Amino acid sequence: MVGQFRHRWPSRDRVFMAEFLQSPAAHAIILFAVLAALIAVGIYVILRVRQSMRETGPTASELISNFREMHAQGKLDDEEFREIKSMLSQRLKQELNGNDQAG
């Protein structure tokens, strides 16, 4: 029973397939397929990394709120709070512009 499945393709079809796989056209097709797969995997990885980077840290708005609470509790003086607020204001503007463009 095993012997009857050994020769599924006629010998001329096997010869044709072997010759085709050695041709430059077949090499180009295989190379293109591998390259397309690598590009797709690369794009997927980049998108996942960018997404995880966006989700990891607190937003500038959250940071300002936290520092505002610390200032209200007396843990930060007025000058420290102003410095922190001015540093975070640029980041907050960028986040708001990003949200406006995305939405």
C-alpha cells in the first residue's frame, strides 16, 4: 500500500518541477515571497512596539495633575511647580495635537 503512493506524479512532471525550481524565475518568485513575508513581519513588529510605547507611560496631563496635587500638599514650592509645568506644557501640546490629528 505504501508503494502505490510513492509515485504520485509522473516522472516527466517531477523533472519539469525540478527544472522549474532551478530556473532564475523560480528563484526570483521565492525571493520575492520571502522578502514580502519579512517586510510584513517587520511592519507588524514596528506597529506593536509603537503601540506599546504609547501605552506605557502616563500622559502629560496626568503628570501635571499629579504635580498639581503635590504642590497643593506642599511637597513642591511655587517655583518648582512652575518649572515642571513649563517643561510638561510642550509635551501636553504635542499630545493634544496628536489627538486632534488622530481623531
